[in-house]
Amino acid sequence: MNARKKITKLFTHLIPILLMGISHTRCVHNNSQSKVQPLFSKTIKYSTNIKPILDKHCIECHGLEAIEAGLDLRTLKSILNGGESGPPIIKNKPNESLLLELIEDQIMPPEGAPLRKKQIKRLRSWISSGASA
């Protein structure tokens, strides 16, 4: 038997075994209650990803001690309502969102540490994806 026939015979027997192993692994390791999410997409949630950033850097002037420029950043609803300059974010349009512009230009926050690049990226992604709860 030549080498080509031996390899073909070997693979003919191995392929079903490999497919059964892959199928078994997917069944055993997939939790039926887990959410299926796209491989390269992470859902950004207001309550867990955005609110903590705003609470740390913005809330002192825009919610707790004062509501400067009429802008209350304590809740998603109040953010979407906006302040004296209108809504601070435009859903799906980060480049038209005043809040993001002021943060990226390091105008806001006026005191304390500026937001980190990762936080700004998260805000931008959240706005790009529709700024949902």
C-alpha cells in the first residue's frame, strides 16, 4: 500500500472521531443558561460601565452638590434630557456629543484627574452603540 492510500485510510477513520470530540466539547462546555454574545463585541451597560465613570469624575458638579449648566448626570434619563446646552450625548453619534468633546479636549472635568483613555474609549463606544441602559 502506497503512502497516499495509508494517509487517506487513516484520515477516513480519524475525521468522524475528531468531529465527535468537537461536538462533545461544545455540549459539555457550553452552559445552556449563558448568553451568547458576538466574539468581538462587548455590550457596554450604563449601570456597570458608564455610571461609575460619571460618578467618579462628573457627579460632584453635575448632580450631588450642584447641577451646573442645568446638567444632571446622576441618571440616564437626566443625561438624555440634557442641560442648558442641550443633550450632552447624541445617541449613535459620538462625534456630535458635547460631553465626549469636552472630555476628550480635557475641558471636563475642570478639576481633578482627567478621564483615562480607556474610560473615554468606553464612553465613545457606549454612545456609538446607542447609549442604552
